Amino acid sequence: MLTDKHVVVIGGDARQLEIIRKLSTLDAKISMVGFDQLNDGFIGASKHTLEDIEWSSVDAILLPVSGTSTDGNIETVFSNESLILKVEHLQKTPKHCVIYSGISNNYLDQCVEKAERSLVKLMERDDVAIYNSIPTAEGTVMMAIQHTDITIHRAKVAVLGLGRVGMSVARTFSALGAEVKVGANESHQLARITEMGLKPFHTDHIKEELKDVDLCINTIPARVITANVLAEMPLHTLIIDLASKPGGTDFRYAEKRGMKALLAPGLPGIVAPKTAGQILADVLAGLLTTETKK
Ligand code: NAP
């Protein structure tokens, strides 16, 4: 239980509501900032502004998955107010206060460092990334269905990268009956692809390997689908680029060649905000409970 823990939730989207629900069940005291347009009431949660928070009693601060912008602005879909996180806010918290965010940037890193507090980047955790790969794979299936006129079953699909997302995506498309090949650059990954019953290829040979695919799904956060590679691909190939912005595709050249290439960020929050929120809520509840036991 999180009895007597004071958690400040600042901004966010529907995912934050799942987190608030979970923390409220665990008996935490929750202060919500940037939720003035939300009508739901949560037991143990009250609405505040950044100015009226009692910072000296705060044990944890939860920021949205996006963290802050490069000038400290925190996005919220439940308010029109502007929310700017400042180092002075963090300095007023007790030394043990931990800041939780999905991702970070220079601004947030600097704020936390200057205030001498600690920051946990939830999206960098293996467990969160693996759980999140499930709604990401489902969202990719949705996009493939929406943007092609063929079935996934028997389609020739190439997945680039065998990380946490690549593995789930490759397995999902294979389970739907697609002919899946996976590109990777490490020998242990090529071995794993073989073990999964899929066709491995080294990304050095990407140009030859993408010559006959109907769908190419990229998860490698580097420019791998270059103009050179695109020039040899069939015109009908759909590219779904899941890698974080700017993706791994030369979108300018793809458009020039008349190919459909889609950058698809943030699929978990789009296709399954409730599940995506529950994933974060479960991991966060575990982390806060462990902190409480220390
Ligand atoms: P990950 O576990 O780090 O996987 C990335 C994979 O790419 C790794 O296997 C890595 O191999 C490989 N790689 C990197 N550079 C390469 C190169 N030049 N050639 C061949 N392979 C290379 O990351 P992840 O969690 O799967 O996430 C992948 C991307 O998807 C990230 O950009 C992430 O932000 C994004 N993402 C998007 C969504 C969405 O909704 N669109 C959702 C979740 C994540 P090594 O391990 O050998 O480096």
C-alpha cells in the first residue's frame, strides 16, 4: 500500500487516469495538476495548480510520457492552462522526492540535476518497453489492414530490427500467416530469428532483401531505408516506420517515388490508452511500493 505517500501528477492524457486510479486504490494521497476540465472524481485525489501544491510533503512527481518540452512546458489534454515545470518547484520538495517521466530531454535533465533530485525514465525500462510492444504490434496490424488491399496472411513482410518492438511485431505478423523475414546486424539476433522460425537477413543486405516485400516495418532508430534502398523496392510496398522521430526512412524520397511510407509514433497511446496506462500504472506502483519499503 502507498498510505501517506504524496504523489503529484502533472498533466498527461488518458494514460494518467489509469495511473491515478491505481495509486488511489493503493491509498496514496494524489495531487492532480492540469486536470481542471476532468469531471471524474478519484478517492484521495484533489485538483491543484503548480502554485498551490504543498511541495515540502511530495514524495513523487509524475510527468506525462512525453516529459516536458525543451522549455519546460508539460502537455495536458485536461486543461487549457499552461504548465511550466521549474527547477524552483523541485527544489521545494524533500530530498528523497523522485521524478518519474516517460522520456526526458536536456531541459528536464538539467532541472532535476540542479535540484539534486532523481529522475526515472519509465519508457527506457525493459519491462515497460516489452509490455508496450504488445499494443504497438496490434497498432501496426491495424495500420497494415487500413493501408493495404491484401491480407496479412501470405503477405511478404520484412521487419527491420529485433529489439523489444521488432520481436513482438515479427511474431504477431507471423502468427497471422505472413511470410516474415527479419533484418538484424548481430549474430545472436540472426540466431534468434532462425529459432523463431522466421527468415533472418543481415541489414548489410537490406537492399536485396527488400526487393520483393509487400510490407516493410521498421523498428531501427537509424536511417536504414535510404533512397538507395527505396529505389529498388516495389512501388506497392507499404512502409510502416515505428522508430522514434524522425524514423529510419527517407520519407522525402519515398514520396517522390510515389511510395506509401508512414511514420507511426505513439501507437500504444492511440490504439490502447487504457492498457498503455495500466502498464505504466503497474510498473509505477511497484517502484513506489519498493521506495516505501526502503
Ligand atoms: P530496441 O529494443 O533498442 O531495438 C532496436 C533494435 O534496432 C535493436 O535490436 C538494435 O540492435 C537494432 N539496431 C540499431 N541500429 C541498427 C542498425 N544500424 N542496423 C541493424 N539493427 C540496428 O528498441 P525498441 O524498444 O524495440 O524500440 C524500437 C524503436 O521503436 C525505438 O525508436 C522506439 O522509440 C520506438 N517505439 C515506437 C513505438 C510506436 O508506437 N511507434 C512504440 C514503442 C517504441 P542492437 O541491440 O544490436 O543495438
